[in-house]
Amino acid sequence: EMEDLFQSCSAATECRDAFPRLRDEFATILDRLKQGVQVTLPDRAHTVPLHPGRVIEWFRSRLYRPATAASLPWLIHRAYLGDWRPIVQGILANAKGFDTAVTAGIFFSITCSEDVAFIRPEEIEPATAGTFLGDYRLREQQAACSTWPKAALPPGYRSLVRSSVPTLFVSGDVDAGSPLWFTEHVAPGFSDRLEITLVGRGHTEWSACIGKLYSEFVRRGTLHGLDASSCGPVTRPPFQTR
């Protein structure tokens, strides 16, 4: 996803002109974070270390949607120049809103039993090597799941679902949270399906045309007659450059 951001910035004249060395600047700030960066917090008299994992995990979350990803080149550049304040402010604001945006109990109850429990130790390094995030997020979630209550899943729980029930799949082509390969993996098991890929849409982004499609689908109980042509491509928001 970060590679997509670099390419999108390079393809946009204003972003390319403002940040011509974005990829190199990103690599530089990652190195500085590993070496140690001290920042000031609003309620602290002394500086505190800025954890590399916390920064890159916040970056990852901003890649979920084009609207939030649009500020990343500017944030990277400010940090490259030595100004970490925008990143710190963003992380703090995100932490304050986490409890209302995400129900952590449900999140851990589902993922600890249905996802993390199935990760094999030998898979971790090959899967995370070469990524800007590394294994930080995975290790953090494994630590949380080590003490979280888990459910006993029935045999075959994770087998691919096969069904003839009419099913509508709607995906955003720039969704960094649920990438297109998720649908490509699951959809073939549904014999009566309609797959719609929305151009320019990210994770869980809503629109009037999607709402209309869902409403018609539920009322009709069939995919026949659904017209997805009204859900046209969405122009990517302009990148923040100052």
C-alpha cells in the first residue's frame, strides 16, 4: 500500500513537485525512528521517545482510505525536516477517538479466536519481511490475544464457504484494509454472486449509489436487474502539500 502511495504521489504533479524524493525521505525517517527520536507531548515537561512501531502502525491506518492517505506525503516530509509534531498530534488524536470508533472487546474476541490463533510461527518472518510495518502489529496483537478469552471453533470453521444464496460483493480498489484479493479468494464459492469494484474507494467507504444497490438487493432478494453503472469512479482527493 505504501508503494501505491508513492506511485500516486509521483503521478500527481503538485505532489511530485512538492516531494520529489518522497520514497527516500520515508526510508530516512524510518532509520531515524530506529535510532531513536525524542518528542514533546502536551502534558509532559520532558521529551519522550517516539516508538517506531506506533508511528508506522498509524501510517498503516491512514492508508485505509484515499482521504486520510492524502496527508501522508506531507507528514513524511515534515518528519524528514525534523518536525515530528504533526505525526505526534495525529497519533494522540487517533488514540482519543479509538474507543468510539472501534469496540476493542469485539475486535479481540473475533480476531484472537478466528485469525491470530491460526498463525504459525514459521509464517511470520516470510510474510512480514520487506514490509515497512514489519511484524510490529502482529506481535502486539499476539501479546493481547495471549490473555484474551478464546472460543472453541468447530471443525472446518475456516473452510471456504460455498453457497447458492444470492450474494453481493462490493470492494474498493484502493482499500488497504480489505484488499481485492480478499474477494478474489472468497467469491468463487458463491455461485449466484455479483462482484462490484469501486474505483477510488477505500475501506468501508459509503456512497448514495452503494446504499441504493443494497436497498434494491434486499427488497428484490435477487441480483437480477441490479445496475452498478451508477457507482462511477471517484476522483482521488488532492494530496496535502503544505
